[in-house]
Amino acid sequence: MRYVLPAAVALLAIAIGVAAVVLGEADDSPGLQALGAALVIATIAFGVRMLLRRRSR
């Protein structure tokens, strides 16, 4: 149960990042694509880091 809220927030952040990449491609905006990609990568890295820290305890 304690993974539900962080997982929901992570999925929302990834969805927003993917939408930013798609909309940035449609508008030919490399800055928006970079921000979207950075958001997705940072969310995945934070999630993996959180899982590894909880597992080591």
C-alpha cells in the first residue's frame, strides 16, 4: 500500500514527460522535447533509487 502513491505520481510524471516530447515534436520545439525527456529519465532514476534504498534496509 505504501507504494501506491509514489507509483501513481511516477506514472503521472512519465505521462506528462511523454506528452511534452510528443507535443514538442509536433511544434518542432527541441527545448520542450528535452524537458520532457529529462522528466522521464529523472523519474525513472528516482524510482529505481527509491526501490534500491528500500530493498537494502
